Amino acid sequence: MAAACLYVLCHIVLMDVLAMSSLYRVGFYASMITAAASLQWSRRIKTEAGVPVKHSSSAEEFRDLFAQLSSRHSTQLWCAELLFMISENLIFTSFVLGLTSGLDTRDCTGE
């Protein structure tokens, strides 16, 4: 968890260093909040269903987990996991697309 926090902190510092435009910063932070909320949602579903609250890393672990869940919990967990994956990709996309948004390109054009 500490490594993940340090990783995010480095990105936040880089956003300031590169003077990233606010549109991309908002996208980054909104995606971070959505990812955190989806992880909390997954945790709540697993707790409510009475299954271990741990991250499944293989397809076999996911199959075993979903086999233990009711239809309702299975659907909810699938949606929570999908929301996490989408928001995780949006974190990356907003950061990468915004990397050059704050750079002064006048020096590159020879003006």
C-alpha cells in the first residue's frame, strides 16, 4: 500500500512540474476517487457475502470466488471489478494524454 501511495504521489508531483492543464488533473483525480470507491465497493460486497476480503490475482481464484457468491453478489462484484478496471485505465490515460499539455511549445517551433 505504501508503494502505491508513493507511486501516486510521484504522479501528482509530476503534474505540478509539467504544469499539466487542469482538465487532465481533474480526470486523473476523478479516476483515482472512482478507483478507490470501486475497491471499497468490492470489499463491502465480499464482506456482505461472507467471503475472504482479498485481491484475486488469477482467473482460477476469480472462478472460485464467483462460485461461492449468490447471483446478486456475483453481479455486483463483477460490476465493481469492471468499474475498477475502467477507472484504473482512465488514471493512466488522463496522465499520459496530459503530459505535454502544460509545456510551452513556442520554443519548438522556432518562434
